[in-house]
Amino acid sequence: MAGIDKLPYEWIKEIINVIAEKIVVINRDGIIEYINSAYCEFLGTTMEEAIGKPVQEIIENTRMHIVVKTGQAEIASVHPIKGSEMIANRYPLYINGEIVGAVGTVSFGNPEEWMDYSERIQPLLAELKYYKAEFQNELRSKYNFNDLIGDSPMFQAAKHLAERAAGSQSAVLLLGESGTGKELFAHAIHQTSPRGHFSFVRLNCASIPEHLFESELFGYEEGAFTGSKKGGKKGKFELAHCGTLFLDEVGDMPLHMQSKLLRVLQEKEIERVGGQSPIPIDVRIIAATNRNLEKMVEEGHFRQDLYYRLNVMKINIPSLRERKEDILPIAKVLLKKLERNFHRQGIELSTEVIRRFEAHSWPGNIRELENVLERAVNVLDGNIIHVAHLPLYLQDNHVYRETAHIQPDDVHPAEETIQPLKEIVAAAEKSAIKKALQFTNGNKRLAAKMLGIGKTSFYDKCRTYEID
Ligand SMILES: Nc1ncnc2c1ncn2[C@@H]1O[C@H](COP(=O)(O)OP(=O)(O)OP(=O)(O)O)[C@@H](O)[C@H]1O
Ligand SMILES: [Mg+2]
């Protein structure tokens, strides 16, 4: 280190003391060569007593004598001393390529110190994570309805409803399992709406740190608090003015934040933190969640009045397992995207992989499919994705074993009972009709179309199964 030899010796000693807090140096034989007074004080010993002794005699649970043997540094390891969990760093000392000893430091004299430190650092980490996600989001490209792949009647019905929503000003509530494409739908609705030229602003209601809620949503005036930006800052509502505000994961918003949000939606104006006068706001709200909001309202976890405000046009986005016929077309589009990113061409799926894809329940929906394909392309040598390229949970599917000597007949589904075919068909029809009606919000004409049957036949079946 150029220049350090110019520092007075006393300085170097003090610098080490200040930086390391508690420090010990041992030689190759594990004998303490140096230990500072802070460490001695903590251990209840003195420098005179400690120096020259084997390190294990002075410091309980030490691993310094091991580090000097292994030559491997140990960073941030938990080291219990005198009933306290300390954080220890241990480094071997190499001089001219040879181990001459080791240096160790410990910090946080007691758990309280650690808690205090962690409490100060946690909000900063939360803030950093939040802004990182925000930044990523800004970089995302815009989507429209052509990006929503799927020809199944259920998906088409959802898309159809979304197209209608694009033309209206009403609030939209997008419901669907994780990874079904809620965000994509929100983008598409905004892009196609008359507000498409204005901003689409996303607010992740689940991750916004509590202390940022008001300033993020409503903005602040210059000098509203220490560290506030010169000229103040616009909040999400102001940024979305004339455009769309997408309230993502709205079901995860804490109750007290729900009240503040509701107030703005009702009054259609906001007040910046530290501001003097209300600012009128014109935003279209699209909310999304994978939670069961109705149940949350019943249980008192979601405000009923807010639910009514958001739930003007409800769009249920079907899961992948409810539209198996779309799996392959979507996989093909995703593969094309991956080919572009990985500079590859002509990647295909083996027939067995297709079979497994169609048999899998896809709890993570399209996002899971994306991950599975990306992983496969990463480990692929040739051009065909085989079962071996899939994650283990898709390889282990015992019903679909590829190995020739195990016949599918060997598998006995233990819990399945056999019912008369008539009953099975009736139950399936009834549930399909109910589901279709749910998706079309009770629109029987559309439901019949989705199921691919005539209106008269649909009404007959409703009567038979006592569905009204
Ligand atoms: N119909 C679709 N066609 C092609 N790709 C899709 C479709 N729907 C979703 N995707 C892709 O699947 C991924 C997940 O979509 P998105 O983020 O919109 O899901 P989400 O419902 O918001 O999920 P979460 O609840 O986990 O936030 C995205 O990468 C998106 O591009
Ligand atoms: Mg989402």
C-alpha cells in the first residue's frame, strides 16, 4: 500500500483500533501476538495476560488456530462469546505467499447492538429493493392485446371483456392466480384505451414500505422533510394524471393504507405531503390481485367500500390448467422469444415433454412455463428439449415415466373411486356451465358460446342442473 509507511506508527495503531473495534492477531502456531484493549476488556482480560498465550486459552469458541491451518478466510461467522452472538471475520495472513499467522475481528458486542444496527439498515434495504423493482418496471416494454396468446374460449372471453373495458372509463379488477398475465392485461387495456398516450403508472401495493406510502402516492413539496428533493416530487397519482394507475397486488395492501387510498378515489384530488392546496386528479384505476377479495372482505381484511370502488368491471383470467389447449401455442411463442435472447434457432419440444406440459398443473402458470423453458434452453446442447432438460419435479412425474420397462398400467391411483359414466359426465357439465357463467358474469349467451353449444341446449342444461 503506497504511502502507508509515511503514516506515523501511532496513527496506524489507532486506525486499526478504530476500524476493527475488537482485533486479535496470532502467529502460525496459534499464539496471540497482538490483541487490542477493546477486545481484552470485552473478554475480561488484559493485554499482558493474553499476549503469548495459545488463542484457545483466551478466547472461547475461537477458530483462529484452524484458519491458520486451513488458510481459508471465514467471513461473518457467528461466534458465541460470553453468552453473546458475535459476528467474527477471520483471515489468514499471507506474507510473500506464505501463511505467517491470522487476524480476526469481532463486531457487535451483544445482540442488542446487532438489533440496533439491523433496525437502522433494514428500512434502507427495503427502500433500495422497492426502487430497484420500480426501475425495472419502467424499463419494461409496453404490451397490447396481440401479446396475449391463447385461443381457448375461456381466455378469449377474458380478452374480449378486457377489450370492452379498454373503451370505458370504469375501474377494472383483474383476478387470476399468480403468473396468469394480470400485468399484461393491465398494460393492454391501458394501451388500447383513449388514455394510451398518457402514462401507465404501476404501484405495487404489497411492497411499498409504510414510511414511503404517502410521499410515493401523493408526492411532496420542497422542504417537506429532511432529505426531500429540491422542487418537491410528484407522487404516483400525479404521474398517472390523464392516464392509468395500476394497483398491483391490491389484496396485499394493509388496511390503514386502504383507507387513505379510498379517500383519494372518492375525492379525486390529492394533497402533497407538506402541500397547501389539493390537486385535482383524473386517473383510471386498474387493480389486480391473486387473492380472494370477497373472502377477505368477509373476514374484515379488505375494506368493503374500497372493494366496490375497484370491482366495477371484473375480469377473471383463467389459469393455465383451465386452458390446456393454450399451453403449446404459448410455449412456442415463449421459445421464439428465448431463441432471440440466446441467439439460437429451431428449438423444439419432444413429444414426451409436450405430454408432460399438458399433464402438469402449472401452479405458477405462464411465469412457471417461462422459467421451465428458459432453464431448458440454458442446459440444452442440441435443438430438442427432452424430459432430462426439465426441472426435477417435472421429470419425476411417475405417471408419465418415459423409461420403457415401467408401464403406465403399473400405477394405481389409490384414492380414485369409479362412478357410473353418466354421473361423471353430468357433474363435469354442471361444473363447466357454472364456471363459464362465473367468467362471463352471468352472461348466458357468451357462456354458451364459450362452451361451444347452442343457446337452446345451454338453457336446457341449466334447467336440468338447476342453474339459474
Ligand atoms: N397470454 C400470455 N401470452 C404470453 N405470455 C404471457 C401471457 N400472459 C402472461 N405472459 C407472460 O407471463 C409472465 C407473467 O405475467 P404477469 O406478470 O402479467 O402475471 P401476473 O398475473 O401479474 O402474475 P403475479 O400475480 O405473479 O404478479 C410475464 O412474463 C408475461 O410476459
Ligand atoms: Mg403481477
